[in-house]
Amino acid sequence: MIELYRPIKERFGADCLFDRPASDFTTYRAGGPMDVVVKPASREDLAWLTAFCLNNAIAYLTLGAGSNILVSDKGLKGVCALTLKLDKIVIAGGALTAEAGALWDNVVKAAVEAGLAGLEKTSGIPGTVGGAVFMNAGAFGQETFDCIESLEVMNRSGSALVLKKSDVSYAYRKVEGLEGLTILSAVFRLPAGDGKALAADRACVLGKRAEKQPLDLPSAGSVFKRPSGDFASRLIDEAGLKGLRVGDARVSEKHAGFIVNGGKATASDIYGLIKKVRAEVKAKTGVVLELEQILLGEFE
Ligand SMILES: Cc1cc2nc3c(=O)[nH]c(=O)nc-3n(C[C@H](O)[C@H](O)[C@H](O)COP(=O)(O)OP(=O)(O)OC[C@H]3O[C@@H](n4cnc5c(N)ncnc54)[C@H](O)[C@@H]3O)c2cc1C
């Protein structure tokens, strides 16, 4: 352990891990060693950690379920906080408040069970509330920001503040105004719906995911954003790239928009395949695909 990190270990004990592979914390199940991974169980702990890193010039990053990232095989320097222990969900009237580490699908399920509409089509997205907000995650025509009322965020010195929806600019899988901030919680204002219809919608979406997506293999969902007026998966399929491989990474035969890890893929395999797919699609269709997933650490 680097001496600089000793106070973190003293404060977090077993919830502070050193040199663990990114594959332990990401749904791609790939990537190199992460210097320090911490799982804060309270806001006070999270505030202490971000301030400690700021004061000691340590690189700091907040992650949720690691379901939209690819970490380099060279790993990540500095401290990474996982929010998963901050997972409270409270419903009061039409307002659902969820902490950043709550699993998104648990939030959707709670809303549906309470007869609240607006999130049901996003059933099955495997990340956390923090990740969903940061990415403006969405599916089947619904997006995280559709029903957001406000967000609670923390700056690097550990101070919390509330942002209104209008303080943030958002679009398809793109959010501006949260850079350098840790999302603590989000409030969703949800209209009352028909409980039975909501539950049926949820079941239908979960069924479609199981039918169309390679949920049995590690991935991070759709690799590329939807190009205007088209689908990345359609273009990749049309270019004949289903099954294309680099090392143990391959374009899913079930859903061309996904790259799956056959079990032993490195982050370099996955990254190499991303580049190959992009180049082939550009050559065959003229469309330049934009990455939806986030690359962390050094590539190339
Ligand atoms: C099988 C599968 C299906 C998927 N389907 C969909 C889909 O239908 N629609 C869709 O939009 N996505 C989908 N995804 C991608 C992914 O699940 C979403 O983007 C999800 O919202 C990411 O959440 P996360 O907690 O895993 O974020 P992470 O991957 O941990 O992080 C993503 C980004 O968010 C930032 N972040 C996370 N938490 C915080 C926080 N508390 N404060 C500040 N920044 C934070 C991270 O720093 C990082 O930059 C899918 C992924 C898989 C594996």
C-alpha cells in the first residue's frame, strides 16, 4: 500500500481495496488493476473521501455498477468510489427519491409497484441511479431525464448542493453540467398510472431484453450511440460484422450492437474490436459511429 493511501484504509477498513482488477467491478469483466477502490456506506464517508483526494492531489472517480465503461488493461491510478452501498429508495406521493447507488431496475420496480408511471420502459437497464443520470440512460422511448425533478450532487470538497432539472443540459445519452460532481441522489416526479398496465409493460420490456440481448455473456450494452435516423446494430449487421472477433472479444451474434467477452477478453481485445467495427461500418456505409461507452485509463 502506498503510504499516502493509509488514512483511507484506516477509515474504510474492509471497504477499501487495493490493486484489484477492473474486471471485478465492471460488467465487461475486463481491465487492469485499480489502485484503490472504496465503497463508502454514508454521504459523510463519501464527502470525506472526495475531500481527502482533492487535498492530496489524488485522482478521484465515482462509479456505479460499471456497466457502461471499459477500463484499460493498464488499470486506473488513484481512488475510485463505488456508490453501491448508498441505495435508499423512498416514495412519497408522486415523488420517488433514490440514492445514487440504488440499482436502476430496483427503482423502476418500486415505481411500477407503487403504480407510478414514466420509468417502466427502462426496466432491465443494469446500472445505478448515478450512472443512469450521468448517461441519461434510456430505452424504448423513455429516458432518465424525462421525469427528473432535481438532483443532489457533491463537489470535490465534499459540499452537497441541489440542482434543478433546468440547471443541467441533456440530450440523447448526453448530459452537460455534472462534470466533476458526484451524484448523490435524484428525485423523480412520476404521474399515477394503471398498476396492471405498468406491470405488463415492465414484463414485456424484460422479455424483449432477454429475447434480443446476449444477457448470458459479459458486455456493457450497446457500444455505439444511435446514429441519426438509424440503429448502430442495423449498420453493423448490414456490414456483415456479427461474430467478428479480436482475441476473445466478439460482436454478438444475437445483437450486433453489443460486444461480448467470451470469458478471456482483455480490454485491448475489446478496444481493438471497437476500432475494427467502426472502420468497417464507415467503409461500408459511410456512417461514423459514436461511442456510447466510456473509456477509462490509457488506450493506445
Ligand atoms: C446488458 C446491458 C444492457 C444495457 N442496456 C442499456 C439500455 O437499454 N439503455 C442505456 O441507456 N444503457 C444501457 N446499458 C448501459 C448501462 O447499463 C447504462 O449506461 C447505465 O446507466 C450505467 O450505469 P452504471 O451505474 O453502471 O454506470 P458506470 O458504468 O459505473 O459509470 C458510467 C459513467 O457514469 C459516471 N457515474 C456513475 N455513477 C456516478 C455518480 N454517482 N456520480 C457521478 N458520476 C457517476 C461514471 O463516472 C462513468 O463516467 C446496458 C448495459 C448492459 C451491460
